[in-house]
Amino acid sequence: MDGGSVFGRKSAARKRLAAPRSLKVASVGPKGVTLKWAAPKGAKPAYYVVVRDGKSLGRTTRASFTDTTVKAGRTYRYAVRAYDKAKRAGALTPSRRVTVPKQTDVPTPGTPGTSNPAAPIAAVTPTPEIPSVPTPVATPTPVPSPYDTMTEAMVDRLFWRAGFGPTQAQRDAWVGKRHADLVEWLVSTPASIDTSMLAPKTAAGATTIDPLAGQVELELEWIDRMQRAVNPLPERLVLFWHRHWVISLNDGSVSNKWAYAYRNHLLRYSDLGAHPGATFRQLAYEMTTANAAMSSYLNLNANTKTRPNENYAREIMELFCLGPKDPAGNDNYTQEDIVGLTQAFTGWRLNGAEFLADKVTPNPDYGKITFDPKQFHMPAKTVLGRVIAAETGKTDATNPDNVNWGPRAVNAGVDIVLEHPQHAQFLIRKLWGEFMAGPIPQATLDALSAEYRANGYQLKPLIRGILLNTEIFESLEEPNLIKPPVVYMVGVLRALGAPVKGNVLQGPMNSMQQRIYNPPNVAGWEGGMSWLNTNTVQARFDMVKVAQSLRYSNGYYADANAAASYAPDVRGETAAEVLERAYASVGRPWISGATRAQLLAFAQTLTEANRTGTSAAAITARRQRFYALQAMILGGPDGQVM
Amino acid sequence: MERQRCIECEEIELARVRDQPPSQTMPVPYQALDGFPAGRTPRDLTRRRLLQWGIAGSASIYGAHQLGWDQIWDSVANANEAENEKCLVLIYLAGGNDGLNVMIPTEAADYAAYVAARPEIHRAQGVTPANGRVGSTPLAGPGGGALAFANVVVSKNGGGDNGQARFNFAAGGDGYGLDTLYGDGTGGPGSDLAVLPAVDAKQYSLSHFDNSDIWFAASNDQNTKTGWLGRWIDRNGKPDNPLQAVSIDTALSKAIRTERNPVCAVPSLSMSGFTNNPGGAVGGGSSDLNGVISQLAGIQAGAGNAYLQRSRYTYGLAHTTYMKVKSLTTTPSPTPTPTATPVPIAYPNTGTLSARLKTAATLLAANLGTRVITIHWGGFDTHTGQLASQDRQMAEFSRALAAFRADLQARGIEQRVATLVFSEFGRRVRENGSGTEAGTDHGIGGLMFAMGSGVRGGFAADWPGCELRELQPVNSATQGNLQVATDYRSVYKAVLDEWLGEQNSQSLLGGPVVEDLRRGDQLTGRRLFK
């Protein structure tokens, strides 16, 4: 369901209570785990219920709870839900995982000899509310933080949230290393292509992809960048900017050439390794004055002093920088502000002539944006209560300063918009949601906003700050964020090691409802739960077959012996063995234990005759079992979360 | 699968609306196809409920205004409760179907001229001879003196060839063919197929582009954007029910393009379920994974993991919806009569045409206010290798059409559905090429069919003859085309007046005064419908 559908862009507000905020573990020890949280904003719940591993522990009217029924050495997951006076349940908080440490000086009663002389308690914040819990040992041996020696699950989590899934090489390189170091690698390594992976081919078999040869090759070039990226974070950021500063090929106002230039433009604000000083402010300025696709798509090119066009000015406030309303529901800007900003953005002309007058020679200035002082609204402009000074003087060439009017006005306008108190939280919330499953804690938002505003709207510290936040590891044992269709698709291609050829991915992208370069409207893709409906999950499942065809048929190497490309046949393989082999062949992604059990049961349904037979039919049946397992691991419900 | 060449893709593309994107998309809930929930209120079809029930398909709406969800389903519910109205299914054979090799001349001199012009690809008279050349069966009744069916469209039970092994159609369907629909050709009960040879625009063009615009827009003015049925919808349709005219395609057909009232395109309703079938190309086969997926979907996710829960839930719902839609698109068993054992309905295969006809039958049976359905089917631009491709396609067509009719009967709606089949022009009388590469070039005077128990079957339009002296330019062996005996607008007029109940079809069709259709069997009274 696209953003501009029958239902409108925003779903109706829910009447139920929001989730309690800032759930945290105040203390943990073998005697108990203490949780604290804050009420949902603006609400006074009647009581809260604390849930542990899916089961209710009890209720409390205070904003804290101590669970004394914990056992040392065990790991628990807690969440809290608020209830109103009518006993209606509100939303659940994101869960918090806690491991109860084993204590050194109090041996477990009844089991002498098993007391563990291991290190004492981990994170503890002494709390006056539970004085009965003994305070920890005075001089604890420093425990390596889990964030200093990442587990495989943590490495996978980062490479999914900030990329398209891990390769085994990436796991080998980063397991046991520091979270902070991997984040630094992600934000500082310039984008590059892994040339050891197979390059894509056109339908005709050519390996040189010309993105300007047509829409298929244009898309192939981008998919390839994502698939073969050494550092995936720049590619994920380009996808983010594409759904934020939106253009689309779907209404015919943007040519392929401009779309490609637009994508490359966004790369300069995504490849933070190569452009560490990138700022959102400069991005906003350039989207306004130096991007042909944006100019055409949002009618900046038609915005003149005599015929102002408000489209871009409205969208830059509503969609790109502020949002229509603040979290409390007040309007962030008025129609007058749109009018004023429109005036500030006048005069930027786009050269839309693809050919010169002879209709044959390509126009070298096609897509070039120039400022025309004659089309500029010279009087003073008021935006968000601030005044952009008027310009005076001649509009013709006798006044050399007039070429600066446009840049001055746009700079002033952009600065005014970004200085709006709602800008930072608007952008940061959206960026946070790209990488994190739960809402951003207020303290984190405040800290990131302050830093972002203080350093001139820089992107690298902001992205780094988000990725360094340990919330990213929340619900590690059961991934809890939907993979957007393109991320899922590239993930499947990488997992299988499938080379890409021709135009086989366009259909899947359409069916999964995310076709790059083609968002449905200027709001981009709605995202979140809207990615999943009965049609799109079918499409996600079916996409694995496309990747299997690319990987295991001889379509890529047209002259090879066809059977040499097939997945190997292993005669006599048991169900457990084939499941393990299929699982390994797709990079050992996360699947739940219950899923694994079902897949094993499926693998066992192969008849004994087919399991051990030598006939062609038996070989095909065995091989198909392998493919089916791959399809369910990658394309089943578990494969949709990261 | 029919031989597709690039030009066919172009054909289908030209018949679609390309310069206007859909104004919005709308999921079609499964519940709408299965009747409305008890209480008949579309309030139940809110977005939240929709997610619970599952989506059977997705409609791209083309309308002048954005429509609200409640508004649409209110209108659909009203249509559902109102009296059942007559519907038209329009099937467009894209590329210029060669009518002369489907309806063969029977009169001696005519037939001799036909054979002389088509040494390679002509049909034999009578049963298919040993050399494999397709035979022909004269039309029953008055039309037999002029035309015969090529045996590739005649049912196996009727002595025809459309059940041949080389077509590899699904089992069953021996009783299906154009002959069974044609009946005795008298236009009475059981005579439910009308044959109209040599229909075209009296002012014609041999270019695909211009002609398909003429047929779809029914206007000689190239600036007309609306379709002839679109204008009918604008005049008689509802302002808020996009399902009143549906193109079973990824984009809207120009025939139903409107200026105001909403119409839509629905590519398909059937879902494939969860099947992994990479096939022989990778040394594999096919696995029906519906059972396993529904198990995986039932696994409980951890508390608070809303996304994984939603993922599993949606897979489960997709599975359930698939099973339900499958049961809806599978034709109900025909009611047994006291005298006859019900014969299972067998569409020829699950290729494009059959799938679309099944979708059409499901939509019409759901009674959502649909008045017009359009289906485009490509592959008829047979410049070379005509026999190999056209024989197969027309065999499939004849069986699919008869199966569609039986499908509608089993669903109890056949009496209010009429099907009109056309192609944008015919082909040259003289063949080109030689041997297996023989084919025909663009010509004039296409073949049309109308089918349904409401149709006055038989020989429904003049046959101009294909002797040299009867061609245009006259006596030209190489360039000669059939005379245009019937203007296509006469056929449209008959459909609008006699079936769709239009009072003033002349104003819808515009242009010079439209002549009434003149039947080939000279019967008077109603022209095309009983």
C-alpha cells in the first residue's frame, strides 16, 4: 500500500495508551532485578503490568518493579504495559534483556561446591527504593563490556541494520571486536565495490552496464552497488535519502539521466568516509539549487516571481525538514511561511532541452540549473517570523552582484528552516527509525539534537551516534525490525552469492512494492508495517526463486555445461544433514528454534527411495528438497526481520 | 506458450492507457469476492479488517477524483444489492488476427481463390487429411453456404482438431469448441455464437497504432482519448465505483478509458500460493510449501516483537487467502440435471487467456457492480510461421471461450454476460513466405465474434468473398484485401442498443450516422442479440 492510497498518508490516532517510556534496568543481582520506567507522555495510567518472557509477573501502580523470582545465571526479557482506568491495555515497551549474574560470596543454597568464583555483578545503579539488596563488592574486577567483544549475533545485527547482511568474512573479521570500532569502520570507510564478486550482466550478456541506456540498466547499476558494496552503510544511507528527498520516475517529469545524477548527488551525503564533513544543511541547499531531478519533480524550475509555485517550499518544510506538526500537535508553519519561502526560492531555471536546435546533437547544458535575477522576488521575504532582507539594484548584467541574490536567499531560507526548533527531532527520529526498532529515548534524542545543532548539522557524528547506541542490540535473540523490500532483496542475492543478469529483478521489486527510482509519490514509501501485506509477502517468498535461478542455472555463463551450475546432489543425506547444508549455503542467517524444527520435519518427508535412489527423478527430488529449504529459510516469515 | 514476438508486446502496450498513471491503488479484499459480511455493511471493510482478512488482488484506479475507502465500498455494496445488470466482456486479440484462416470460404469459386492465394497455409475442406493440413467444417444453418470453421476451433466431439495432442491442453474439454457455441446457427436457443467476418473501420489504416485507436476510441478523430465503453460508463455509470469497468491487465485498456467516472485495472486475482519451483533450469522441480509455511506462520513471536509477529501473521493470512481465492476461482461443479451427468469444466490450460477468463468469471460472480471487463491477448501478428502460432492460439481460444461460457453457467450468471471478441484488423488474402515460414501481412476486415445465451447467434454479418474480383484493390493478387462489409461501429451500436440498453448510441459513437448491422443470414429484427 503506497503512501498516497485510499487510506491517506497518516493512519488514525489510536485511542489506546502509548507505551511507557525509558524502560531501564535499575539494578540487577541474584536477589532480584529492578526495573524503572516513565509514564507514557501526557498520560496517567491506572497501573502497569510487568511482562517477563511473555508472561505477566504482576502489576504495580508505581513506575518501578523488582522481580525477585530470578535465578542466577539466567537471562530474562522484560517489557512493561500501561493500563487505563477501564482496564484497557496500552502498547508494550520495547523489551530489555537482562542476565542475572552469579554471585561470588553467596553460594547457591542447597548446592555446595557449585558456587562460581566468577566475576561479580555487572551494571549496577544503586537505588534507594530497595535497600534490602546488598550493595556490590567494593572493588569489582573490571568485566569486559559485551560491547567490547561482540558476539556473532551482535556483528550480524550491525551488518543487517547498517547493511544488507553479513558475509562470513565480515563475521570472521569482527566477532570478538569492539562495537565502537565497527561503527567507526562503517562511518569512515569510503564506499567501494568488491570486485571479487561477480559483476552484473545485461540481458544480452554484456558486463559493461550503462545506466543511461535504459531503465533496466539504470536500476541494475544501483542494485549492483548495493550488492557488491564493501562498506554497505553508504548504500543504506542513499536508500534513506532517496525516500526522504524524494523524486520519482513515475510521472515522467524526471529523465533517467537526471535520476542517475540525483542518485550520485545523494551518494556524496551518504559516503561519509569520503565526505566526512557532509552536513544536512549543505544537502538541503544543493537539493534546492543544484539538482535537476528535484527541480523538475517539485516544480522549482517553474517557480518565478510572477508565477510562484509553492510545491517545493511546502514539501521542504512538510516532508524534508520539519514535518507538518510537532509532537504536541501544533502546526510547525503556516501558509504565509510557505509563501515567503516560495519567494526566497524563486529564479532557479532548469535547462530541460535534451538536444540542441537541430534535435540531434545532445545539449551539453541539459539539466543545468542557473539563477536568473530577472525571475527573482526581490522584496523582503518573511519566513517563520524572520525576515530575509530585500535586494536592490538592477536585474541585468550591469549589476554583477545580482547573481548572488539567489544563493543568499536560499541560504537564508534554509538556515531559517533548519533553525526551527522542530527540525532536529524531526530528522533524527526518522533517521533513528531507519536503524532501530523502538522509539528513540528522549534523553538520547536531546543529546543527539544538541550535538547536531552545535556542529552545524553534520551527518557523520549523527549517524555514528545512532549506531553507537546500544539500543541497536535490543531483542538480539529475535530480530524485530522489518527489512525493507530492497534491503531484503539485496540480502537474498548476497546470501546466495547470486550474480545478477538482465531484467529479472524488476518484477519482484514491483510486486514487493519498492521499485528504486520509483516511489509512488513525494512522500516516498510509507514503510514499517505497510511493507507487509498478503501480496508482498508472497512476492518476497517468490523472489528467492529468482535468486536461485540466477545462482544455479547457466544463464549467467551462457556457454557452461548446464548441470555444472546446479546445486550439488548428495545421495543418502539425512534430513538433519541437508538442513545444515542448506542453512550454510545461505550464510547461516537467524531463524528461530521452532522454525528449524519445522524445517527438519519437512526435510524428513522425502521418501526413502528418493533419498537413496540413483534415478534422475530421485536426484531431482533431493536437489529440490535442498532448494525448498533455502526458500523457506530466506523467504519465510523469519527471513523478513533483521 | 504462444510465440511472443516483440511487436506483440508493443501491440498490447499501444492498447493500454500510457499517458495517465492510475490516480490511486486499492486493495480488493478477499471478502468482497465472497460476498459481503453478514449485515451487508461496508463499514466492516475498514483498513483494519482488511488486514485481518487478506487481499485477493490490487486494483489500479483511473478516475478524475480521489475516492474514499468507505465511498467506494458503499457504492459496491449498493450494486451488490441492486438488480443484476447485463455485462460485457470485451476480448481483444492483439496484432491483427487472420480471420480468413479461422472462417474458411465454402463456395466453390471462393474456396478456389482462397487456395490459390494461400498454397502453404490454406485449410482443407472436410476432415483433416493425412498430410496434416487442417480441415474445415461448414457452419450449420444459413451460414454454411458461405463459411466454414477451421477445424482447429472445432471441438473434438464435433469432429474437430482443437483437442489434438500437439496442443497439449489439459485433459477434458472434448466438448468445447466454437461449433458447440454456434449450435444450429439459426439464432434461436442454443445458437449462441455470432460470427461477423470482415468488420473494420470503413476508413481504415494498416498501421497498428492508428487502427487500435480507432477501435478503442470509436472515433476517427485521433485526439479522442476516451474509449467507446468509457464514454458509456461516463454517461450511465456510477461516480464512485471503480469496479464498474475492469481491465484484467496491469494497466487500463483504452476501450474503457473515461473522462470522469472511475474505472480500474486488476492484473489478477489468483495467487500462486507458496510454491518453490526453480525447475529444471537449476536441476530442481517444484515443492508445494503451503503446509510448511502455514506451520511457520503459526509460531508465536516474543512479547513486544511486533514486526516478527506481523510477518508470521501475514504469511499465515496469505496462505489462508490463497486457499480461499483458489476455491473461488475454481469453478463450482455444474449442477447435475436429471438427464445429463455434469461434465467438469476444463479450461485448456493455465495460460494467460484462461487465467484472465477465470478472473473475469470470479469478478462477475461476485457482483460488485462490474458492467464491462476487458481482456487483451497478444500473439496474432503472424507475419511468419503463422500455422504454428495461430493454430495453437485459436485452438486454445475456442476451448477457453466455451469453458468460460460453461463456467458462467455453473455460477448461475451466464444469462447476463455477453462476450465480444475483436482484432484491430485482418490480414492480407495472399500469404507471404514459404514452407513453415509462411505467414500473412497486415490486411483489412477483421473477424469478430459475439458469444452468450443472450446473443443472436449465427451468420451475423456479410461475407464479401475473397475471389480476385471481390478484393480491394480489385483483381490485385498480391495487395488485395477483403472488402469491408461491415463498419465496426455498427457492431458497437448493436451492443450498446440491444444489450447495454443505451438510448442514444449515435451520440456516444459520434461521427457520421452509424448504419445498423446487416446480418449475413438476412434475418430481420434484432441484429446481434436475442
